[in-house]
Amino acid sequence: MNLPSYAMKQASFPEMYERHLVGRLFQPWAEMTVEEIKLSSGDRVLDIACGTGIVARVAKERLGDHACVVGVDLSPDMLAVARAVAPGIDWREGSAGALPLREEERFDAVVCQQGLQFFPDKPAAAAQMRRALVHGGKLAVATWRSDEEVPFFRELRRVAERHLGSIADQRHSFGEPVLLEALLRDTGFHEVRSKIVSRTIRFEDGASFVRMNSMALVGMSAAAKAMHDEERKCVLETIVRESEPVLRSYSDTSGLAFQLSTNLATARG
């Protein structure tokens, strides 16, 4: 659940992201993606839009301490957390549309987990992914399916829309696999394939998850951007409070549980 700039600027948000979201939400998908591309000893790996770096960390664990693993993200605050958690990985600040690569630097595997949908220039980012790969190198890109297919997220969005009007959730804005496959083929990738993967996500602390999701929805709302800070905070608290019935309906004795689906596309450079 990558979040927009409004939420990213919240004090300590990257720590909250790492503490509350990464283990339960992102790590299972990271492990699945790294397994999908079948890394081999000696492979050099690039994690684009790495956030606090879970894909890079999983790759490093699989390949060993001496492996070359690089993580790139636009947010220095996210990277600060990544460096604190895994100082042995090469973390770099930069844009997916202009990757901060050294001259002639290439990788055997490039991964972008839940980042592509946020890039303003997707063809440029895809071209950079291909540039970063050795000939025949492996690519894996994951993008969430539409939130219309995720009842829990859809219901939470509708609570927020009662106060903010229509919200286009960027996290779920590139959910059609045909578009993802076409982007990669148009960029020159070969052996392009995609599949839909679904799994049950569980959180012991569902209230923290709902609060962070509400922050994301407020951040993506045009109406909220026009509000002053105090008004925006009041709206956020109202949305969190009114989301409690939705949370209860998806909770059991072990906490929050909901189904989530992603597209996973793989290709060769």
C-alpha cells in the first residue's frame, strides 16, 4: 500500500509504514516475487520504488551477504528507514524515470513491487527498467488489482467519499494486466507474461491499518488538498471513526482479515 505525498510527509510515517505494513502486507508478496524470478547465486538485483526495502532485503537474504543488491526510491525518509534496517544494501535516492545508475551499470534482475501505478511517466520508467537490465535479464512488476475487486478497500473508500467526494485510488489505478503487458511489450521486453495472485491478508491491529488507509485516501482526495490542516485532520478522524463498522465486519478473534489480489508480470530484457 504505497502512499501519496500527503501521507509520506507525516512525521514518522516511514517508521509506521515499516512497523505496521511491511511484515503483514508487503513481505509475503516480496517473497513470492523473488521466488517467481528464480534468482541464482551471483545475480545483481535492482529494487525500484523500494520504499523501506522489503524486496531488496528478501533478495539479499536469498543471495547472501556478498550479493549486489540496490534499492532506489524517491523518498529520502523511506530510504532513511531502509538504511537503518538493512545497512548492508546499497540504497539510492532517485526517480524511476531517471534511475541513478553508474556508467554501464547493469543488473541480472529488476523488480518493481507496487510502484509502477504511481509513476507519472510509465513508458519512461519501463524504458529505464529495460536499460538497467543485462541482455536477457529478468524483470518482475507487481500492481494491485482494482479496488472494485477488493470489497474491504472498496467499502473503506466509500466511507471516505461521503466526506470528500470521488476519490481515484492511485494504488489500484493500473489493475488491468493487459495494460501492464502492453506497456512492457511496447518497451521492448520479451517473454512477457502475467498472472493474478490472490491471498488473505491478516493484521492483528486492524485499527492501525484502517487509520493508515484513511490517511492514504485523504491524501489522494482533491477536496482534502484544498482544506487547511485542522479541517483535514478533523475529516481524517471522522473517516477513521465511521470506518469502524467496516473494520468489525472483516475482523474475527485473530484480527483483521481480507482478500487482496495483485497482477504479477514477468519479462526478459
